[in-house]
Amino acid sequence: MQPKLLLLEEEMIIRILDEAYQLLLKPGIKVNNEEARDLLALAGAKVDSETNIVQIPEQIVHKALESTPREFHLYDYEGNPTVRYGGDAVHFDPGSSGITMLNPETLEHDTTETPHLIKLLKVAEQLPQYDAQSTAVVCHDVPQTIQDSYRLYLSLIYSRKPIVTGAFTNKTVTEMIDMLAILAGGHAASREKPRAIFDVCPAPPLIWSNFGAGNLIALARAGVPAEIVSVPLSGAAAPVTMLGTVTQHAAECLAGITIHQLAHAGSPIVWGGAAAIFDMRKGATPMGAVETAMLDCSYAQVAKYIGMPTHTYLGATDSKLVDAQAGLESGISAMIGALSGINMISGSGMLDFLSCHSAEKLVIDAEGISMAKRMLGGVQLHTETLATGFYDHNINFKGGDFLKQKITMQLFRKEQHLPSDVIDRASMRDWKKAGSLDTFERAKVMVTNLLASYKRPEIDPAKLTALHVFMLDLARKAGVESLPLIEDFQPA
Amino acid sequence: MSEELYKEMAQSIIDGDSDIAIELAKKSIELKMHPLETITKGFVIGVNYIGDQFGAGEAFLPELVMAGEAMKAAVAVLEPELLKLGEAREMMGKVVLATVEGDIHEIGKTLVGTMLSASGFEVVDLGVDQPADKIIGKALEINADIIGMSALLTTTMVRQREVIEELDKEGLRPRIKVMVGGAPITRDWVTKIKADGYSEDAIGAVKIAKELVGKADQ
């Protein structure tokens, strides 16, 4: 039995969906992409060509939901299905699109460049808690017009895991789809075994921008998975109530799915988001707030009710340092996400409202994820009798008796998560002997070790060269003659 | 042939599988392999491996204990053969182990006992809540080289000093060496009560015990 957190009664889910459908008609959805409006109009929606507001009748949405896959996988470089979108599968990936990274020595938030992303990729690659990579930070040392494709390029070189990514324009999404096809061995192969999923954001309240809707259409036609990241902010860009926010979230997702399925029925798409409350003192969007996690748990329940795969943004903190606040917000919210059975939970490693990344935080968060996954594993029955079978003739009524049982050796790894050195369970004496390090200092040691033990995956050199040539061409079109030099990658 | 068997023996210890260790020990007797070599070239390799792995954080307590138990089981099969040959496995030394009076915690002490046995010490484990006279009496009875005392509580660790003072009064040191252990034990405490050695875990205890009997290189 997978333990589950449920915040909504079925009756309430039905009400949420009912009102979401009402929102699709009144006030309707503002669709700022001509092709999307045309698709909707063709299907029977009423389009106001002056305001770009579209009224989407329920039956068009139903049809779209019918053609949407209930389940699909992401594949690693070797073609193994390592991420399952659907049901109550739970995966974690590092947060994406940070613009700074915590410098572990100065504690400044440095503007991110190529080496920062490479460092994060190397660390996340070796932590099994992360089933997927993300294009974690923007590299500011390349021209803005290629920053999204360049992130994917680096991820494809340094990782064999599936990748959660996203494009910044309608032009680059196509380029990035082409990059994935190079590694997969063609567009058909890329469609059959997708390596990456693209986050696509509506704008709250109830807007699908030209760029967002354009991305949905391009991804649907390419058969590359899309992940709706709807970002309602309770009290500012969405109703102040949780139920109101979840309802608006549902309306934005339903509209997105409809546009997507109208562009190409059957392409994979995910009900996701980065919902948050709006902090009324600072005007901020706290990702570590418990209400943020509650919104996510709630919208995931709505998604599951209609059989959609799920995504959310949890496991992050608003703290500026990897400190106690970071630990508690990240750990608690990761646990809530896992117990909500959300298929992909993005956000680990991130500080400061998803703007700053930290490799040290990634290794600490990995332990929070392990705790959450252990929780999901539940309390299992491993033996015929619960206890009586343990008390055999060797029992001497001594404390160590059970350490001497074969079954202890067989089962302790199943029953207990064995944490990394980031978690301190040493005696005071041993802890002092090891340098009296706090969590952050221990994480720094682990990051250093992971960077030292990292090995770049073996990727077909012909594909790597083709990828590099493709990226170099994009760079030249963007006005630069070369890409930043990468220490351990010298393409032919 | 014997090389292959040695490897299997080491593996049986690493797997903590007493049944296979016993089976292999019996097989070595049938094959007329020298029992001492069987121990040192076969089984001991496995114990050392697990000890190293434990030290490196790669192996865990159940594996360490099971390896120790498998080692004891194999040696129990081979010891009569050694006696028949008129040889004995060179005994590292004799150890009396106890948790001090007023203290009933013994998981760590029992682990130390298992690892010392597996490493060639003869161990008499008196158990928990043992007064000084009982510990010293047993040490004299078996002509022990080492007394090992554990205490988990700061309130009971003072009993370790009482035993040492008693030994000094009787003039039994340095003939009998004293090792102490337990969660609250620090190097300062060891110096203060003039114990001969202490360790923070069972693997370290084996090393210290070997040093105390002048066999650090074995």
C-alpha cells in the first residue's frame, strides 16, 4: 500500500472541475497565439478576434482528454524507460532555469555560466534520487537567443538520464526538438522513446501566451512530451482561496491540453504547475510555504481524477542559504509531493524563489527525497509471522541477539534507508573527530567527492559531433564564433 | 584447487553464511588441507575484508556480526583438527569482557566479543551488570591478558575506574591490560583512569587488543 495524502473529497473535485469548465466559457481563456485560436475555432470554440478571448465548450475539452495518453515514459540515453508519467509513480528532478548559483565559499549568489550548469549536471547525475536531470540554470556566457538550446546541449553531453527542460521561444523549441532527434537517431526514434519533456507555462490568470501556446503546438506535432506549468498565485494572480486557485489551475490546464490535442491528438502532455500562495508581507511567491504544497497536492488530486499524469514544483526553499529553513521547507514539501503521488517533482537544489541553485543543496535534498521515497515504500510484510519467528533457540535475551540473525542481514537494507554522509548519525566523539562539520560543510565535502568521481557517459562520438556542429551553427547564427570552452569535452 | 576453495571460504564469511562456512571447513578436512592455512588463507581474508568495508562505511553492523559468527562457526570445525595435529591456532590472547555494574547495555560489547573471537582471541563474555570482583576473578581464573569493560552511561562509566584501581591494588597490572569502551568514553577519560586502550568501534577494538598483546602486526 503506497501511503497517500488526500486533501479533497471526490465531491469537491467534481465541483472544481465543474467550475473550471465554467471558467473556460466565462470569462473564457485569453489565447494570444493565432494558430491556437484557429485550432480552437475550428473545433467549435467561440473566438473574439479583438480581445483574443476564446470560449471553450466542455465537449471540445472532453474530446481532448479522451485522446490524451494516461501514461507514458521518458527514456535514458540507452533507451531504458526510467521515468514513468502516470498513476502514482513518483520521481524527482533538480529545479530548472535558475539564474544564480550559491557560491559555497563566499555564499554569494553568482550569475550562472557554463561551469555552473556542468557542476550541477555532474552532481545530479550521480545521485540516484534524481531520476531525471533538468536544464538547471541559464548560462549567461552565451547569447540570450541560444541560452535554452545551449542548456539542453550541455545536458545531453553530461548526462544519460531523462531531461526536464523548456524552450524560451517558439523558434528555439523546434531547434531543441531537432537536438533531441540527433541523439535519438531521428525524429521518429525521438517520438517513440522521448528523452526529454518540455515545461510550457500559461500566464495567470487564464492566459495562454503566443509563446506558451506556440510551444504546445510544436511539441504536440513533434510528439515530444509537454508539461504544463501553470503558476497561479493565490491572492494575486488567482483567487485568494486554495479551492479558487486550484480551480483556475484546472481551467488553465484544460485549455492547454485542448490546444495541444487539437494540434496533434495522442501526443503526451502532463498536468503540472508551480502554484504558490502570494506572500502578503513581501509580495513574494513562497515555494517553501506549506500552502504551496497543499495547492499542489490538491491539483494533483484533480489530475488523477481525470487520469492525467502529474508534475509539480516542490522540494525548494525561499532561504538564501543552505540553512535550517532550507532543510525544513525542502524536506517537508518534498514529502508532501511524494505522498501526493506526483509523477515528477521539480525543485530540489533551489533557493530564493527558484532563482538560485546549489549543488550542496542537491546532495542534502537527495536525502530528503530518500526519506520521502522510504515513506512511500510503506510498512511492508516481509516475513510469515510478524515477530514470533524471530525468537528461535538462539535468543539469549541479549540486546545484540537480532544482529546475529541472517534475516537481519537480508532485510535491513529493505527496511532502512541508509543515508549518505550528509546525514550525521555519529557519536559526539566521532563527529568532533571528523571536524565538527555542519550539514552544509558535509555537503561541500560530498560535492567535491562527486565532482572527482564523475565520468562523462559514453555517447556515440558521431552523434556527439553532430550535436556539437548543430549547436555551433546556432551560436554562429546568434553572432558568436565559438562556444565556451569546456574542460573535459573536446569535440572532433 | 585450494586457491579456489580459499576464495569460497572468504566469500562465505563476507556473505555471513555460517552454513556454507561450516561446509567448506569440513570439505577442507576431507581434502586434507592444513587447518591453520585454511583459516589464515581462506576465512580470515573474508573477515578482514568485511572489517575494512565496515571501516569505510560500505558494510553495516549486521554484515559485520554475521561475518564474525560465520568465522566462529568455521573455526569451531577446524579447531579439533588442529589439536589432532598437535598444533593450535596461535591464540592472540585471552580476553574477559563485561558491561560494568549498574549498566545493562551490551550491544557494542557483544560486537567487540564477536570480532575479537573472529580475530583469534579467546573471549569470555560475562555479560552485563558485572561487579569488579567478578570481572577480576574471571580474569585470574582464565589467566586473561586483557579485561575489556563497556559502559553506556556517564553514571556507570566510573565503575571502569574502580576495576582499574582494584587491579592496581592487587598488583595485577601491567600483567592484565585494560580496554574500555562505550558511548561516553573519551580519550581524556581513558587517560584519567589510566586504562591501557580504548576504541570507538569493534574493528578498532581488535586493533587495540592486538597492540596490547604485542601482536599488532598479525
